[in-house]
Amino acid sequence: MRALATAEKDRMTEAVEESFNDTCSLQARASTSQDSFGDVLITYASALNVPCSFSTKPEYRNERGEIVTLDCDAVMRVSRGEIVAIFDKATFEGKTYEIDGVIVLRTAKLVSLKATAITEDDNPS
């Protein structure tokens, strides 16, 4: 199998990014601290309207066309330049997911998501 030329890879990446038909919000961990009771406090920095491709089917095709199934609740593809890390959060259509894994593919990043439990913070009264 021959290596891809840079121009070919750039065209493939551009085609993948144009296929992103969804948007989500990403919340990256900004800082972690403890309060006087010893509870862990985590603050997040948000990025809104991030282009992505979202699916509740935990499958994708790898570069060889083989179907790979992930142990997750949903899968999201984002640009290779997007900064995502395990334990960050992603919100899509009002539902919040925790990022469980990030796989860097040739043209995008594949992010596996686990649904989080609903907390008081997620349900403002």
C-alpha cells in the first residue's frame, strides 16, 4: 500500500470535515480543586457550536474498510485540530456525554462517548 501524498490527505480531510452535519458543545476541564469538605470541584471551559458528526451507533469503518465496534453509548467525529481529551464532556441536543476515548484517524478524530447521569447542574430549575 503506497503512502498518501500530502495533497491527497488534505483533500480527504476537507471532504470529511464538509460532511460534519451536526454541532455540539465541548466542555474541557479547566481546573480541579477541593473545597473545605474535601469534595472535588471541577471547572470546565466551553466551546460552543463545534462542527461534528454524531451517531448513537457505536461503529465506524477504519481505513481498510473494516467495521470496528466500540464499547460506548455514542460516537462523534470531530476535526483533527479539535482539542478533546478523556473525561471532558460533550453536549449534543441537550444530552451530556463524558468523553471515554479518543482515536486519531487519518482525517479526523473519533470520540467515544458515555452518557452521564443527570445531576442538578444539568437540570436547572
